[in-house]
Amino acid sequence: QVQLVESGGGLVQAGGSLRLSCAASGSIFSFSTMAWYRQAPGKQGEWAASITNGGSTNYADSVKGRFTISRDNAEATVYLHMNSLKPEDTGIYYCKLETNYGFRFWGQGTQVTVSS
């Protein structure tokens, strides 16, 4: 069983930065694709960024150029570096691990609030 624990959320002013972390248990982290999703209040969740086990990254247009996803396989941790934050970035941020066989695991989420 894989457990994912996010941290690093908080309250920040518009234009500020935060770094989210997601630590994974188990031994499959380095073989898995990791992703960050977010859910704004009253809205559906949306994908923000992902990184493959080989280090290839992809970003939603809404965060491209401001957010950077990275991973540390030795620490079994994925990060989301968020710069130039906007009020519309407010929401709960979740990390997801997807194995090569298509199994998916989710963390419990961490709240990010950006004040204007």
C-alpha cells in the first residue's frame, strides 16, 4: 500500500511563492509518474502538473511558467514550486502517484490560500 503525505501549504499574498512537498511510502515511487492536482472552492478538480519517472514534465496552461514540478527519488518526494501566485490559485492541492500498471494513489491534500 502506498501512502502520500502532502505538506507546505499555507496563506500567502498574491505574487508570493510556496513550495509543496509530497512524501511517498513504499518502494514504487521511482517507477511511478507523479502529479499535482488542485480543487478550488466550488469547482471541479483540475490537473496542474506531472512528472514521469524519467523526469519529463508537463503543465496546465494556467500554471505554465509559474509552477515547477520536480522529484527526488532518493527521498521518494515530489515537489511543486509555485511562484507568482494568484488568488485563483487558491484551493486544496493533492498529489497523485500512478504506477506503470495504472494503479493510482492520492494524498489527503494541503490547503493553499492566496490573498489579493
